[in-house]
Amino acid sequence: MPKILAMVLAGGRVDELGVLTFLRPKSTVPFGGLYRFIDFPLSNLMQSGIERVGILSQYRSSSLIEHIGTGASWDMTGRHRGITLLPPFQGLHASDWYKGTADAVYQNLDFIRAHKPDLVLILSGDHIYHMNYQKLIQFHLDMGADVTASFVQVSPAGSSRFGLARISEDDQRGGSLLEYLEKPAHPASNWASMTIYLFKTEILDQALKENAGIDSHEFGRDIFPAIMNKHKVYGYKFHGYWGYSRTLEEYRTANMDLLGERPEIKLSDWQVRTNLDHEAIRDRSPALIGPQGLINNSRIYNGVRIEGKVARSILFPGAYVGTGAVVKDSILFFDTQVGPGARVENTITDLGVSIGRDSMIGKQGEALAVIGVRTQIPQGIRIGPGCSVYPELKAEDFIQKLYAQGDVITADN
């Protein structure tokens, strides 16, 4: 088998996720009650037997560094296994922030060359899916490809948000790329790029050096149009679940795909790993359900305490729901505290949020309300649907009792 090096793009902030990415990259946004986005590609790499990984980080990297740790959670420590974090760096002749996905890899060509891989697998670090990359690699080898990208079918209604390809019918697994367009206004296909690229190393090296001389440095927008007519470029068709989660509603939907009798995301089958030392997950006590606590169609984890009612929700370790409180259609990150008598509907709370007694947050069936990290909401406050509450607000920052639908709440208002 060829020698493979993986490069994971994990440093970006996604504006559409609002306050959830004010203090972290999307790759470390919590997901599913226990995990982070980056756990999914890292678990895929582990299960695919790819043991050398570079992680390209940039925006607010501290949470990513803390979460990855030594890489032991994904069995990537040892003489021939390892994860290397690759933030922007200063050198004698060059120093700069990454100016795009292609530039991030270009600035780390020395790292790639030092490992001497036959193939380089480039992945996004912030999508939810389960894939055996060895099947992609075998397809690439069978086709004699120079470059292979992975594609998944998406709804035609929203397909113009993605890089889209027309793929020939060379093989039931995929075929040569007939056309690739980045976010076309009038899509001719609904096979969307998953931001998974497999390159022969020498082809990648050449393409990145050529791209370095222009002003735009993205794989989809710049690299693929440049190589389409020069090299053997193939598309691999993926038929499994793929959670893009670019918007808050997509993020909520992907989380809710964990619930129900037949969940679309089957974590037990996917065998996703995470760092159980991050947020002291492994040290927390078992979940506790009080005598008045009721749970319906929800996921809860260790350290959770429920004295009220929880329905169709996901509660991360340390979350607390007080007596008489109700939580519906919501996602409560680590250590969220919901006071007695409070009502939380269709809301996402970041870690360490405190919601005071008898407060009302969000509304079922309306736009999501989102509460930033470690914000303290005083008792008796009403925050309408679609509101965005900035991180680390104190109780005294809430100068009103009622915030209307769609309000943005900061320390200045």
C-alpha cells in the first residue's frame, strides 16, 4: 500500500454559527452531547489505518490544541504514528497568516516533504460523517488517478452553496471529473464536494507552487479548475450520511439526527472517539435523575442532573435542569445550568451558561435562540426566538426583562 499523509483543515471560523464560534474554530464546536466536530475525521483516519496526520489550525487555536492533546485518544502516538498541529509560523524568509485552504497546505510543504508520502489526503475538520478512507484510496489507485475528490449528493434546492461536479459513469464507485464549478448560480449537478481531496504528492506540490503566484488560494475555487485539464482527476461518490452544519439550523438538525428510534447518525456503529480528559469528561459522576425528573427522546451524559422535564434535547456532561424547569428541542453544552421553573425551547446554550429561575428562552417552532459561552442570565428574563446572546455576559448586563425576537444582546445594550 502507498504511504499516506493526512492534512486536516481545522482552523476556520464559520460566521453563520454566530456566537458558537466567537471563541473557537468550528472544528472544536461541541456536537452530539460528547464530541467535537474534529472527532469525526480523526476517528475516520484512525479506523482507516492512516497514522500520520497534520492539523492546520489558525483561528483561536487554544481549544483545538487542548482537545487534540497528544493524539492518544485516536491512537496516534508512537514511533510511526502521530498528530502534528501546524499553526501559521514565522520563518527567516517567510511569515504570514494562512490566506486560504490551499495556502495553508502550501505553507506546510516542508512538513509534507519531510514525511515523503506517496499520497496526501486533505480533509475538512468540521463535517459530520463516517467514511473508510481506504475505499477512496483504492478507487484512486484502481483508476490510476492523479487527484481524486469525494462527492455526496445534496438537495438540489440548496446545491448552489457547494462546489459541484459532473462525474462520468466509469465505475459504480465514481468516475472521471467532467466538470467542476464552485458554487454555480445554475447548478447542473447535485454532487457536492465534501472537501476531501487525495493527491499524488508531486501533483499537489506542483499545483500549490503554481497557485502561490496568484491572489486566491482555495482548493475548490482555484486548484481544481487549474488541474482539470492537466491531470487525471476523478470523483468518488459517497453514499453515507454527511452533516455539513454550516448554519445554526443545519447544526441543530445534525444533532437531532442522533435522536429517535431510527437515528440517521448511529454513533455506536461509527465508533467515534473523543478526548475524555477535555472538560474532565471521564472524571464526572454518573447522570442523576431526580424524583420529579422526566426525559423523553433525548441524549444525556455523565454529570447531568435532571430535576425537571427534558424532551427531544441533547445535554452535555455537567448540564443541570432544576425542579419545575422544562427543556425542549434544545442543545445544552457542558455545565449549562437551567434554574428552577425556567423554560428553554429551541435554544443552544454554550458551555458554562447559567439561566436564572423562571426565565423563558426561545420558542418551539421558531428561529433558534443561541446563548454564548459562560453568560449568566438573571431570573425572570424573557429572551425571544432567534435572539443571539454574546459570550460572558453578567447578570447586570441584562437591563431589560424582555428581549424581542431576533435581538442581539451584548454588554452595551
